[in-house]
Amino acid sequence: MLRSMTRLRGAGLIAITTLTALSLTACNNGDSNGNGHADPGGDTEPTTQAPVEPTGGVDYDAIIEAGFSFGLSGGFDPMITTGAVTVAANWHVFEGLTELDPATREVYAALGTQLPQAIDEVTYTVTLRDGAVFHDGTPVTSDDVVFSFERVLDPENNSIYAGFIGFIDRVTAVDETTVEIHLNHPFSLVAERLANVKVVPRHLVEADYEAWNAIPVGTGPFRMISAVPDDAIVFERFDDYSGPRPARAAGLVWNLLSDPAARVTAMSSGTVTAIEDVPYIDIPTLTGTVDVRSVQSFGTLFMMFNTESAPFDDVRVRQAFLYALDMDQIISVGMLGNATAATSFLPATHPNYHTASTVYTHNPELARELLEEAGASGMTVTVFTTDTGWVADVAPLIKESLEGVGINVTLDIAQSGGQWARVDAGEAQIMVAPGDPSVFGNDPDLLMRWWHGDNVWTQSRTRWHGTPGFERMQELLDEAIQVTGSEQQALWNEAFDLLSESATLYPLFHRTLPTAWDSTRLDGFQPLPMSGLSFLGVGQVQ
């Protein structure tokens, strides 16, 4: 079971020794305690039916090892963290009143006994599930829920998640286990957005915040044991978990392998059972020996323009740049085929997809015509990009396409943080960069507002803020969140069309994300449409 543990170093090895000892005395909690999987899309309490086990059964004493591509920096406080590895860890450690399944993106009741129940258009109620306790054994109360929402909503805390729940006026306690959620206005995505607020133990956060932020305590199916930067994050099963996603293993070890070759070696040697972010060039090497699947994601490479800087204040110039790009070549050569050219703001696999009114197929003749009309033929420009590996791979191909229509291009490729500082300082006219807000939610309102709402993106980056197009965009988004069904979809479709025509910040393609895992060793594992790995409901085969 622990054949590969000896290679872990320092604190990671100590934590594994502790975890192994604990696992030897752990009973087969998980499914054998009567907790199964809740229907991800239903208003259900945890079912009493255990999941179907594979032939040979699941080893509840197993430690599941995995390889992650991102390092660990900062703490785990779910009010502020946005790091890929910390967010993924928090899926296993914390719960909200609701949660979004990392693989299907369907909403389900988590700490709540069911999805929020509407009293009227602006008031919802949620009751906590029976037996919900934090990892220190303290019962979860409505006071913890109110505290968790208040700390996110408090402007002084500068929580990025506050923007996702701005429709909430306040959360109040009805009794020890029931809360009411009072809205500022009708909002159709209440259940989905509540997942952005994880319920935290007030007594621990207030008593010693730094200690709790370093090794967090939540209500999830796994308890964190240690977290060592550049080494590993270690979890153990929480045997008193009473929710819909009980752990099916004694613990998890997440090896932090930022070096792509190290991840591939760990996977091919069997040291780990799953890795995220398989390098595109290594997919053929792993295929056939383990399972490899590329899942279509929202994750995009976008081109963004400073719309106050001539000639990009002319929409014809922005559109010309997009028409100039040979996306077939960029995707086949630069991405080795692991992306889909954008035909809308959303990828075609998204449930709310709508083909945009303007689709930027490769049309160099039209690009030249638009540039000539705008008086921008033969222009010279510097294109800023980040040094992210796959972005740097496609940057020369973007330059080649633009130069094919007579644009003189210099590439400025550098580290992401520094590039965005220069963008915010007004130094860049064009930025090509990756982005994926879908880790925070998958509804069109959240995804569009991330880049096109009243925020830093439109104020100091695209500088679209205050224009007629921007104002119309806000009207469409505000109207759409208060209705449902076909009426809502029609408003979102108009917003997708507006974004395609305005071309202020627009996706060039949506990536597919390759994940590798050994299905002969893992039961219930699914690759994700975003960064990270999920072991919720996953077991290791005996």
C-alpha cells in the first residue's frame, strides 16, 4: 500500500508515517457507514445506498497518490485563495451550503440538507444536515454559516468571492441549524453561487487565524495533515463526515511536481495513480500504458486590446486582428491539436452555448480590408504575452499570422505578474494571455462578468468601461440573472453576440486539458474540465 512513500521528504514523510498509523486503525467509514452519493442535480439528502464497488472491492485503507503541476504558495483560507492547488485542496477539506461537482459542474446540497428553498423572490432558507461537524469535532452551527458569509461580504477583507455573491444582502440565523439568505434582488443562480462560500469554524479562525490558514479545518471528507511547499500536501479520511461525498480511501498524498518530466515519470512508473496537466507532447507516450483523456474546458487563450489607444479604439482594427489569425495552424502546430477554435465566448460543449453573430474564421483578405478602411495598414505593434509554456509556443504563430496581413509585430514575452502590471500601467496595446474563471463557477453570468463586468478588466485593462457597449452589456447581464429558461438564454445570447462584435477581450480558442490516471487502480475517478484533480468519491481498487 505504501510502496512509494519512502521517496517523500521531510515533513511529508513524517506526515505519511502518522497517516499510515491512523489508517491501520480506521474502520471502513465512507460507504460502509451508510453514506452514499447524493444526486448531483437533485434536492436530496445523502442517500443510504452505497456506490457500486468494482470487482475486487475498494481498499479503504489505501493511500491515493497523485501528481500536481502547481506549487504551493500562501495559505488555504477559502475566502481569499485562488491558487490552483489550494482551491483543489479545499474541494476536499471544506464545504459550502451547496457545492459544484468538479467534474460535472452540477450543483448539489452539501452542508445543507437540500438546495436553498425559496420563501419568496428574495428570501431563501437552508437547514444544515444532521451530524455536521468540523474536523476538530465541533458541531457546525448557523453562527458559523453567518460568520462565513459576513467575512466574504465585508469590503475590508477584499475577498474576490464577494463579487460572486453580490446579490446577497445578508445572511441571518433562524435557529441553531437554519439560516435565511436575503437577496438584494431576484437572482436565478442562488444555489450555484452559494458554493463560492465555504463554511469555516468561527472559533478557530478567530482564535489563531495563521495556524488555521496554514493547515485548515473544515467539514469535508478529508482532513489536512501537512502542506509542505515544493513537496506534498497530505490528507487523511475524516471518519465523522456525515455528508454526500464520504472518503473511500484512508488518505491522499498530493506530490507537488511542477516539472512536467517529473510528473510524466511518476505516472509512467506507477509512483502515482493520477496526474494533471499532461504535457501535450507526452500524451502519445502515456497513452496505451495508462488512461489519458483530454477534456474540453472553458480555459481560453484570449486577445485583449486597450480600446482607448489608437488605432484599437476602432472596432474594425480589433476585428481585423482576429480575422488575421490562422487558428487551424495555431492549434495544430502550437497546441498539437489540444484546443478548439472559438465560435463564441463559451466553448460548444457548454450547456448555454450559442454560436456568436461574429465568428472569426481565418480571413486575411477581410483583415486587410478592415485595416485599410481604418487607416491602419502597415501598422507596427508590440504584442505582450505571458511566458506560460503553451502560450509561448503559440506566440510566434500569432506573430506570423499578423505579419501575413502586413502588420509589423514585436513579441514581448515575460512572466505573467510583471506583464499584467505593465498592462495596468497602460504600457500595452495588446495582450495575449490565458484565463479560466470557471474554477469559481460555470454559469454564463459569472464567466462573462469576470472579464466584462464593472471591474479592473474593463476599467484599466480593456478600458471598455463607460462606453455604450459596456453599458448595454451590464443591462443584459442584470436582466438575465432575474429570469430563467428561454428568456434568460435569449439575453445571454445577445450578450455573446455583443462580445463577439465588440472584440475588446475575446477568446482565440478553448483548451482541452489532458489528465492521466490508472483506471485499474482507481475507481470513480473522472478527469476535470479545469485545473486540478478531484478524489471526491474516488477509491483505490484492492
